[in-house]
Amino acid sequence: MDLGLAGKRAFVTASTGGIGAAIAGRLAAEGCAVLLHGRDAARAGKLARELGGGAQAILGDLSNPVSATDVCTYATAWRPDILVANAGPFVERDWESTTPADWASSFEGNLVSTVRVVQAVLPSMRQRGWGRVITIGSRAAVSPLENMVDYSAAKAALVNATGSLARHLSGTGITANTVSPGVILTPGLRRMFQERAGGDDWEKLAAAYAPNPAGRLGTGDDIAAAVAFLASPLAGYVNGTNLRVDGGLR
């Protein structure tokens, strides 16, 4: 099905690996010119060459105000039609081990970094009267994890902020939605299962990790498909929603 994305320009943060790379790849396959973002020049350059179609890459840490300014300046000039705010660092911490500084760091990396980029790209979207802002949340936003307390709260704040953004942009032709992944089998998660299995069947361990009605763990392609739809003209009446892509996990 043609999603009507050919010729659009998409900026995907944290897109040199994992879910972000899958999203960038799907949007490029749909005909978008993609601006990649990451912190590893070699990975970013390699993926940009693989995607082709005018793909470019910008490097920088969005949680660092100085570095983020450079990224946002570039993104402003690039004038994307679609922003996918995927950057969102996390560390496993519980209530006893998480310091106030950890909480601040989580909100900086997951919420404030997204706010910076959104504010950078909105003016050009307003000028064109069309745009898509898609934030990447987490199932932890509505089902908080006891071993990722600060991350869960930061993602909940991101979902809330995205909803308020949709209302703020009423009548502009720009929509704002969140896609919240469940447990996604990224290369990093695969390595974790292999290490924990210690030579045993890691796939069996993975299957038991987060049982859900779909009967499997998610993939980057699952998230990319949802993002591509929300980014398309077909989703013009979908606004301010939090789309959980988690296999029914609760």
C-alpha cells in the first residue's frame, strides 16, 4: 500500500541502530529523504550510504545542551516534514538506588531532549501547513517498571507532553502522536538473552521474558510500521494518541 510519503523529509533521532535504524529504513523505503542522528560517525555514515535517496547524518548528544544546539540548528535548516523523536536513554534503577541526579538525567534525556528538537522543527512545519511529530514512548509509561523507575516516569511525561502538543497545534495541519513499544528484540536485548542463557537456548529464555497475547517479542520492523502509518497522510485524523505496539503486554 502506498502511504503517500514519497518526497517527504524525515528526521529520526537516535537512528544509527536498533529501533531508530528500523524506523529510518522504513521511511527511506517509503520514499522519504532521511536525516539520521547518532553519536558514532562510522555507524551513521554507513547507514546513510545504505539508505541512499539523499540520506544524511548529523552527530551529537541531545541531552547535552551545547551539542543539542548544533543538532537542532542543522535540523532547523534541513526543514523536515516528519520528526521521529526516538532518543531516550535508560538505565535499570530502583527506588532505593536512584538519586535525584539520576531522575534529572532521565528527564533530560527522554523529555527535554525531545522538547528541544520539536521546538527547532515546528516553525518550518507551520509554514508548510503540514507535519508529523512522533515521539517514541514505552509501555513503561502506563505500566511502570519497578527496576526502571526514573525512565518509566520520564516516558509518562513524554506521552503527556505529546498529547498537549497535539492540542497546541490544533488547526495547523501538524499532528503529534506517541508510539510506545513493548519488549523489542534489538541486537542489545538479544545479546542480553544470550549472556543470561549461558549457552542454553536463549530464544526460549526470550519467549518467557515478557509473555503476551501475540506470543512473541516485538521487532524494530513492528515499530517502524506503526511510525510509517502515523507519519503518512493516511493518519491525518489520528492525533494526540499513544499507540501501544506491545503485543498486548500489560
